[in-house]
Amino acid sequence: MRKIAAAILFFAFSACFLAAQQSADESAIRKVMDEQAAAWNRGDLAGFMAGYENSPLTTFVGNTNTYGYQTILDHYKKSFATKEEMGALSFSQIEVRLLPASNGAVEYAVLYGHFHLARTAHGLYKQDDGYFSLVWHKTKDGWKIIVDHTS
């Protein structure tokens, strides 16, 4: 009987720990999103890009595929050349799905939602509203975007 009680307590504790870790991971991802919006709204593209993994494999999928952190940053600089073209960014309808590995550890996540740009000018990028999905990787530096699909 004691072994059964110990096993039940172990599994209950494990479930509580897993739920707390998942909540912490989701909160950390949402915090990065908040930081990105704040950086964008200051006109700070480098700060916005801090949410992306600095890797040549980081990918932006839009009308075309853009590969590499620096290439994506350069694309943003060209598409949103002025603060007026950047405007104010807001996110809504955000949903986070954590993707646990077979051992239960969460290393990846998918996030999707809606964006809105309130702005007074348009440069190369004409769209003010759309949907996006992001693939996140939990790195030693925190959660980072590795794939951004925005339409």
C-alpha cells in the first residue's frame, strides 16, 4: 500500500511540476513577444530582432523565404525604413502550444496570432493586419524564434 501511495504522490508531484514548467515557458515566450512589440514601437529593429535566434538557419516565410538572422534584419530595415512606416505594432489572439519531447522536456513551441500595425505611412510593406505563426526554440539564451511565417 505504501508503494502505491508513494507512486501516486510521485506522479502527482511530477504533473504539478510539469504544469508549472509549462506555465513558465509560455510566460517566457509571451514576455519575448511583449518585448518585441515594445522595441518595434520605439523604432528599434535590432531590439525587435533580439527575439529571433541569431543563426543562418532562422527563416522568415512571407511572399518569399528569407534565410538568416542578418538577412531578415536587413529585410525589415528595407521594408520599414522610417518610424512612420513601422508605426505601432500590436499582437492579439495569441495562442502558444508547447511541444514536449518524448522525455517530457519542452524545447520547442509554436505560437500563432494576429498582428496590427497602426501607422501613417507605408513603405515596401503595405499590409497593416495579418496572421502569423512562429516556431520557437528554447536556447541557453532563452526562447528564440527560428521560423516566422507572416501573411
